Amino acid sequence: MEIIRPDSKQPIPDDAKKVFKGVLFDVYQWEQKLFDGTTTTFEKLKRPDTVTVYPVLDDGKILLLQQEQPGKTNVFTGTPGGRVDEGEDVLTAAKRELLEETGYEAREYVLWNAQHPTSKLDWVVYTFIAKGLTKVKAQKLDAGEKITLMPVNFDTFLDVAIEEKFIEKEMVPKFFEAKINPEKKAQLQELFKPL
């Protein structure tokens, strides 16, 4: 599966200078000409792209995660996912994160969405749906993760996905659409249908 990275609506120009290199974020600055002919300094952050995976079990349940992480004040709900490592392709990252955080492998991956969630950050979130799951091993969590698997039926999934504690905010508009529009709900159910 060839996955093309979507273009940013405000790309970092080739002549931008990296003025800060962090552990996760880099900061770029450049001189930008304005409409009145003057110039000013523009700035943008850059970070590694990430993947999120919505695993669909053979019984049709969606496998969500209840998570705790150091520094976050509340338990939150989300999906398997994380950073794409340097040199790693996006699909490989999705497969790795699913296996590490759930112990499952999938026979099929559907790229559902790829987007820059914000214009001031060069960062793409790739969202996959994984089907044909097989449990192959125990979870292998990072030291900063506490994860409990939470399989839910489709209607419960929609309810959970629009709660404040659901962390995968990129796709929340689609879940709201499905809650209020029967046609959109049917389309989403078809997308999340097991193999």
C-alpha cells in the first residue's frame, strides 16, 4: 500500500532556519513577505508524524484503549498508536503500535484518513482501521504507558468517541455525523464491518 503524505496548507519553506531542536519538537523560522510589502518572521513547529489504529475484532467490536501516562491528570480513552520512527514507513508504524499496545496482528489495514490537524505544526496523523485480528502475544508497553483493552460494540464506540476523554480528536467530527445522520452512521458501520 503506497501512502502519500498530505501537503501542509502552510509548508515550511526550503530557506527556513531550524532555530531549536527538541526531543519531540523542532522550531523553524523564516522571513515572510506580507501583503503591504513589509516582512515579518513566521514560525512553525515540526514533529514526527503519528498513526492511530481502530482495531475491529471478528465479533464486530472495536478495540479501544483506556490509558494512563505520566504527567496527564486523567485516564483517557483512545486507540493504539504513536510516533512513526525515523526511517519507518507509516503502515509499518501502524502494525508495530497495534502489536505493542494490544498484542494483536491484523490481516487487513484500511487507511481511513491522513491529515495535518493544525496549520502551525508540520505533523500528519494517519488513521487506519485494522481487521482480521489475531492475538499473537502479550502487550509490550513502553515504560510511560498503562493500557487496559476495552472492546466495545459499535453504538458504545460512537458514544465513547464523542466524550471529552476520547483523545483521538481528528476523527470526532465523523463520529458526531454518525450520531445525528442515519446515512452517515450506516456508512461508518460498513467501514467498521469485520472481515
